[in-house]
Amino acid sequence: MANVLVVDDEQGIRDMLEIYLQREGHDITCAGDGRKALSLCKKNSFDVVITDIKMPNMDGITLLHRVKELSPETIFIMITAFGSIETAKESMHEDAYDYITKPFDVEDIKRKIDSALSKKQNDVVPQRTGEGVSSDEQLPFDMIGRSPQMKKVFDIIPRAASSKSNVLITGESGTGKELVARAIHYHSPRKNNAFVTINCGGIPETLLESELFGYKKGAFTGAGKDKKGFLEVANGGTLFLDEVGELPLALQVKLLRMVQEKTFTPVGGTDELRSDVRIISATNKNLEKKVIEGSFREDLFYRLNVINIDIPPLREREEDIPFLAHHFIKKYSREMEKEISEVSSFAMDCLVNYQFPGNVRELENIIERGVALATTSIMLPDSLELSKFKTEEHMDAQADSQPGVRISPDGICLTEILETYEKQYIAEALKMSKGQIKGAARLLGITFRSMRYRLEKLGIDEGEYK
């Protein structure tokens, strides 16, 4: 629940927002102009102020300045008419959190309030895998996420850490597989010993064997002295095999013996060495498919996949995006010595609706670039350049699927053509959302109210798609 002040010279808007937001559990106070609102702010503390920009006596921008002097933490959401959007955008440079245009959907107001309160209460809400352990056992990093999928990952990490069994971490590139592997190591009894990483897909096959198993002097040209391999270096600790699906079959045989017997032979050597090492593997490939295809040994697969941890892609846990975004904003704001404290709700919408083929790694890259480009204390969509990626992808798809544009000498009816395409897209969105208007509106990037208007205008019955 938030303490919200609604400021607007239109009684109808005040009444509508008061009724709706009270139903949402907020404590609502209303004012008809800026002066009265300022007087209320001098007597009370408000979490959020929703104010019209153009009002008699004192406009919304002036109110913003005056209230921020009294209460810098109060969050402002500006209401503006369509013709004053530029003024609303300017207000964000003056430390407003966001703006919304008239006529607006009250659902949009609710969403913006929720986003603002989330930012205010927790710029970053880290979920530590070390929750509940003593302070000297805390991880040297945070794992962030609130989605049910990530909570399952967090739940299994301490249990996997306390076990001696090998672990296979699966998930798309950029989801944080190495971060989970490190969390397991630093929670395990091996935490005071080495955590050694080897990228099986980043080292040429001719070198991978010697890097993994080590070699003896004279084993090959250039081997002037004995060299320990990663298996020997990681003795007593953890060996993290990243991209394990890229291991050549010949090395899979040698690794299998190591996993089974805890012994291995360096390249060019004759004596077996022992290594008490725990193996954590990671892959973005489907190893079961590779087993069927014959490119990965089935016996090694079962030896490595004793405990499986699957990390979902970021697009399937969109509720984690705001927390990750705020975390990266803090990180890069400190590094670049910039005072960027938050993401506007418009920018956050862009992030939440983006598919993130590169997952968390891509989000971090986008935020780093955004912080570098940002000129205000609030990150705006222009700094993210997400729309560029989306637009190019959409245009490429359209270019591949649509025939060239042709207009006959007699002319065309553009309205009919546009309505035809509009009907097709709306119908497809309704199919995908199984007739749910809100879901279809979200897929199309429009408001619930706009969707309703289009359904009535085009004579579409959403019930046919349920």
C-alpha cells in the first residue's frame, strides 16, 4: 500500500483515480490545484504524486520542484494532454519518474505506480543463494531474481553444494551458468580450494588435452618441461567444464576414466596421477540429442548429469528483468561515476517486452551502453536502443514475407487495406492469447482500452477465439 496524492483540476479524473486506486489498497488524497497539493505535502509525506501538468494557480512542473525540495524521495507521475507530450518528457529531466497521456487507462496508472514503488523500495532486490548461512559464508557476489523458476534454482544450489555428486548446468548462452557453478563451489566443503574453469569450446582440440590433463617434458615439440593440467591444479577443489558438449570424443574417453577412477595420465606420461576433484559441467546444447546422434558418450553423460540444474532464459522470467536492470544500473553508474538512479517505466516496458536472445549477458550489455549514453538521472528508452533492434528485425521479416508495394493507376483504398491487416494481426493475437483481450493487447503493444475500441470498430468478437 502506498500513500498517493492525486492532483488534477478535473473532478472526474480525481474521482476516478481515487475510487480505482483505493480498490488497489492505496491511501488516496486528492487536490484540485498545485497550491493545495503543496500545502498537503508540507503536512504529510506522500510516496507518489500523480499530477496534471497544466493547472490553475500552480502547474505540475512547479509543484514537482517545490515538493522535491521538501521530500526528494517522493515519486512524481505526470499527466498530460497529447499536445503537451514534449513538456511531459522535459519533466523527466526535472526528476519526474514518468508521465502518461490523456485519455489514459487506469491500468496504466496502476502499472506505473507499481513500478515506481518497486524502484523506491528496492533499487536492487538480491536473492542470495547463501540466505541463512553465517556471514563468513556469504557469497562474494549477488544472485538476483524473484521468479518462481529462479527460486527453484536458488533452492537446489545449497543442496547440490553439500553433495559430492557431479553437476550438469544447462541453459541458453548468457543465462548465468558459471555464476551458479561458482555458487555451488563457494557453498561446498571445497570452498577454500581452487575453482578452475576451462572452456571446452574455446581451446583448439590439439591443445585441450594437454591443458586438461597436463603433459610431461618432451611429450611434443615445445614441451620443454612438465606442466600441470587443470585436473591436477583443481585437486581438492572444483573443475568447471564450460561448453562440455564441445569435448571431442577422444577426450571424452579419457575424461570418463577420470570421473570413474579419479585417476588420469598426463600427455606423454606413463604414471597415473590421482585427483580428488569435483566436476561441474555446463552446456547450452541438448546433450541427450548429441548422445542419440553419437557425438557425446552416453556413459559420460550419465556420469556428469548426476544433479541437473536448468536455468530458464530471461524471456521466460520477465519479473526478474527490473531487478537485474537496477542492479546493473548501480554497477555501471559507480564505474562511470554517473548519477543514474532508475529506469523510466517506458524504458522498463521496452526491456520487459524484449526477447533477450542473449539473456542476462545481453541485458547487462544494454544497460552498460545505456548508462554510458544517458544524459539524465533517469534512463529513458532512447538510451537503450532496443527499438532499433526490434524495428530492424521486424522490417527484415516483413521484407522476406511481403510482396512489393503496388498501386494501380485507378488508385487504392488505403483505409480498407489497413483495416484488413489490422484484423489479421488482432485475430492472430486473440488466437495466441486464447481470446483474452488483455493478453492480446499486450502482444500488440497497445492498451486494453485501445484494444476494446478496435474490436468494436472492426466488429471482432473475442469470444470466437476462446
